[in-house]
Amino acid sequence: MADPTFTRLLGPDDPVRIGVVGCGGISHAHMRGIAEHPELRVVSGVDIDLARARAWCGQYDVGYAFEDWRVMLEEVHPEVVIFATWPAQHFEQVMGAVELGVPAILCEKSFALTGRDAEEMMTACQEKGTFVMEAFMYRHAPRTQVFLERVHDGTMGQVRSANASFSNLFYNPEGQNWRNRLETGGGIVYDFTCYSVNMLRAVFGRPPKRVSAVGETCPVQNVIVTLHGLFDYGDGVAARIESSQKSPFRM
């Protein structure tokens, strides 16, 4: 039987129960990571394609499959929900999960499509006491952690400039992938550029004072497909960003 509330007390040997919303490609990366942690247990999978949700649950021996994430939260009551969904869905999903009392949320990038939406989501989480985190997998990779330790402990000296690139060849004006469609929150900014911005924030520990950018928009899907940006941190400290759906893979 599912637990009656989100607020049950966990014993020292009880695994944290997780609900995964979105059974697409990135959900499998989450499951590979969860498999390395016996203190975690996925108890439900959700997808708008119920057949895919059922197949996904069968693949990972997950007990409950749903096509509606709200129904899943109300019936299964996981302690953590992972939104492995399109960026355009995140505002509604995070706000709804907060309202339903979910204790912790891991939301795929990009967290929101606008700064205003992100601030509203964060305020709602703070007011309800919900822990929320944006899923930037590269930020937490062991090699990244070692790199950031060397930056912050002074091993590499004072950082006065940085270049952050993340590009790949997947431009498709027909919109066959969510990354190419406006209505899903596609475009290079919400898919790849955000990783570079996140990494620069980790390196410098502060936002830039000024930002300038040039780019290219797909004439069919109206999403940004190439972006070059310059971040000015003041005192001659600067960083450059390059990301594109039309360039060979660089990361």
C-alpha cells in the first residue's frame, strides 16, 4: 500500500522513495545514478504515453506506472519527485508539486524559461519548505568537482578569463526533437548554453555585471540555435560562451 502522507518518518534503513516524471532519454541517466545508491528507491514512473511508462517501469522493476503526475503524487506519495520533462513544463509541474506538499524536487534543466518564473518557483518552494534543485549533471561529476576545488583553493591562480563551450550538431528545422521546438522550451539556450552559464557561476562564484550576446534563430521553429556571449565581471575579468546546434561537438 502507498503511504497515506508525504510526512511519514523514515527509519534509518528505509530507502527514500522517488517518483520519476518523464520516461524519456534523460530518465535512464537518472536511473543509472540511483542504482548506485541503495538508500534510494524509485516507486513510480509517469509519462503522458502510458504504454511507455509501463514499459519503463517494467525495465526498472518499478511498482506504479501513471500518465498523470498529479495522480501519482496523490496516490503514491514519494518523498522526492524528479521532473525529467521538457523545460516548458517545469513551471506548472514544480508549482503543482509544491502545492501538493512534495518535500523535495529535482528538476531537469532548464529550471524555467524566464527569470520571473524561476523567482516565483523559488519563492513558492521557500514558503512551503520544499527543497528544490536544478539537475545539472556535469556540475556534480567527480572530474568537475576536482576542477572546481583547484580553482577555489588557488592552485590555478586567480581566474581572470574563462571560455565555456557546449555545442553539437542536431539542428533540425522540422522540429523532430524537443530541442528544436518552441512549445517544448527547445533551442540551444535552454539545452546547452545553460550548462556553460552554470559552470561559469561555479567558477566565479558570482553573476556577471554585464552580458552581451549575438546569435541565430531558426526561421521555422523560432528557437535560438546559436549563441555567442560575453560576460563582464568587472575589473577586466571576463568570460566567453559559445553554444550551437550547428557546430561539431565541443564541451
